[in-house]
Amino acid sequence: MKTLWVLFLLLAAQAIELDYDSYYTAPASLQEKGYLYITFCSTKDTTREFEFYPQDFSVSPLVLDINFDGTTAVPDCRQVVVQATSDSPGLFDLVIDAGGDDWVLPVEFSKIEPILISISDSVLYTGYDQVNLVVSGIGDNVWLTIDSSIVGVNTFHKSSLPATFSVNFYFSKEGFYSVPVTLSYDKNDYTLTQTYDLGIRVEKAPVRVNNNLRVPSDGYSNMTIDLELPEKIYSGTLTLISDCLSGETSKRVENFQSGELSLLVKGECDPGIYEVDLTIGDFETSVPLDVYGPEGYEFFFNTFEKSGVHSLEVVLANEGSQTMKAVSMRLLDGDYQKVREGSFIGDLDFGDFDSSELKFIPLSKSVDLNVKISYTQSGERKEILKTYPYTYVKSSNSTWIIIVIVLIGGGFWYAKRRKSRR
């Protein structure tokens, strides 16, 4: 008659260590040993010998003697500790024999293989961002579950390891996030499940503006914004936030990632450099805004000489908000002889430029070239006077003249001498 009961056993589990760069099981070595805590109880005063027969694994010790001092009313329970070792995970049987009484005890080993999870990008950006989670190791029928704000499904399946999972994350704010990840896979007909906390650093998504934002201080103009985004915006709104802007400060966009967008805006501030906040979809940035006045221009000069005639090329660029109409350039009087006095250019809109070639012959080594630019703006005829200092370095030809004279003189002397000998 059996008077002993086997209660239960427990295997000690070990913790998992991780950091945000690498994710290993802890410890990295396999879990191959455990301790069986077995409780035997007896309702008799007796000494019994217990023999252990592990099936496909090993235990220590193999034989134990236990003294009991129990009664039917008060059973005597004694706990023994047996060390168990296995070379592979799985569910095994431990046969225990005690003088004809025997029991079959289930013993479970969950050997953990090292698994590494890495992220393709060390930094994610706010909004929608796609990365690859690469899981290395050995296993089949792999399931990856992510408990976070991601786009689409949060559970992924692969037939085997190693495996790569493409995940679309969504983060509304920058910061450091701990994302729980559960990995389940089969190995040797046994299912293993591990949980990780992925450390992900999220930064504000970069928005690249490839041109200067300029707007006139009076009147409306089309302002072009050349944008590059880290990902395509399928449906979103471009918004400009600034006290210096009015008009079309927002625009709906579809299927946009890079290119130019044009907005009809009006400047509301005095000429100067200001800051404007730009948002498009879930991305935002701040860029300088150049508010310019109605008058604005820039000059470029170039000089050259050919066959004794000198040229001054004057390039005029209109950087004002209004058109410069009926533009003409003229070379005024000075210490030089005018060969081509001036020319008519025509109208110059904002951003346009044109040039005029003024020709002259300097009367001295250094001269001041006096130039007058005339144009009409807002119904008023205006003039710009510019002085360009010019120094001309003459090329020295005296050496060649002397050589030519010597050659000619030598020729005459030789001819005369030859004639005298005849």
C-alpha cells in the first residue's frame, strides 16, 4: 500500500539582461542544470530507500534513505533536493522506486539558445519610420510580437531563424522608448518564449529646405519652398507659422516626399531676417525668412581689353520686390575716350539680371569709370551712380621694337658691306 506522495518540483529560472544595442539571453551559456525539490510524506514510522531512474537525463544522488516519524493523523513530510542535468530541452520522466512502490515524475528542461535582436537604424524619427528587426539564432515557426504604437499588424511570423522583420513604428514625440518584444520559436519539438525590452532613441524628423525663403515687405508674391522629407507624405498639410506672413500659409499635399511647393503669400514685417516654423505631415522645422523691401539690386563688374579697346561689363541683378522698368546703362565722362557709351536693357523682374558692355580707351594708367543706371519704378524715374576704379597695366613691347630695329639695321649693314666688296 502506497503511503508516500510526490508533491511537485520546480526548476530555477534565470533573469534576462539587455541593453539598447544588443539583446542576449542571460546568461549566454545554456541553461542545462536545475534542482528538483521533491516532498515525500509518510503516515508511518519507517525508514525507506529511494532510488532514482532518470529517463534520458541524469540526477544526483541516485539513492536516498529517508527516516519518517509519522502517523495517520499527522503525516511526516520530508523534502529532498536532487540535482538534474540534461543535454537538450524537453519534457522527461524521472522514475522513483521505494521498495516496490514507484512513481513517475515529469521533469522539464527549457534550454535557452543565445538569441540576438538588432535594429537596422540606431535612431528613429518622429512620425512614421520603418526599420528592420534582425533576429539571429536557431529555431523554426518564429513569432514576433511588439507591444508599441506601430503601423499595421504588431505580430509577425517567419518560418525559421535567422529572420528579418520590417516594422513601421509611429512616435509622436522625441525621446527614449522601451518597447516590449516577445519572441516565440520552436526548437527540437519544444516551444521557447522570450521577452525583450528594446531601447529605441527617437529624434525629431529632419525636414530639409533647399532654398532661401524670401517674401516682399509689400504686396503678394509666389514663394517657392524646395523640400526633402525622410518619407513620403500620402495625405498631409504644409503650414507656415510666422507673424510676418499672411495669405496662403497652408497647403494640402498628396503623395509628396521631395520637390517644390509654391504659396501665394504677403509680407507683414519690415525688411529683415525672421524665423518661420514649417510643418508638413508629422514633421516640423524652423527656417529663416528674408523679408525684403521694394528696392534691392546688386552689381557685378568685369573688365577686359582687346586691340587697345577696353571694356567694362556691368551686370545688374534685381533683388527688390518690384520690377525695374526701362533699365539703361550709360558711361559718363571721365579720363577716357568713350567708344561705346551705353545700352538699353529693358525690364528686370525680381530675380532677373542682365548686363551691358561699355567700351572705352583710358587716357591714363589709372582712371575712375563713372556709370549711371536709370530705371523706372512705381511710376518714378530713378538713377544709380557707380564709380569703378580701373588700373590698366600696359604690356611692354620696347624689347621687341629694339630687336626689330637691330635686325633691320643689321640687314642694311650686311647689304652695304657686301656691295662694297663687289
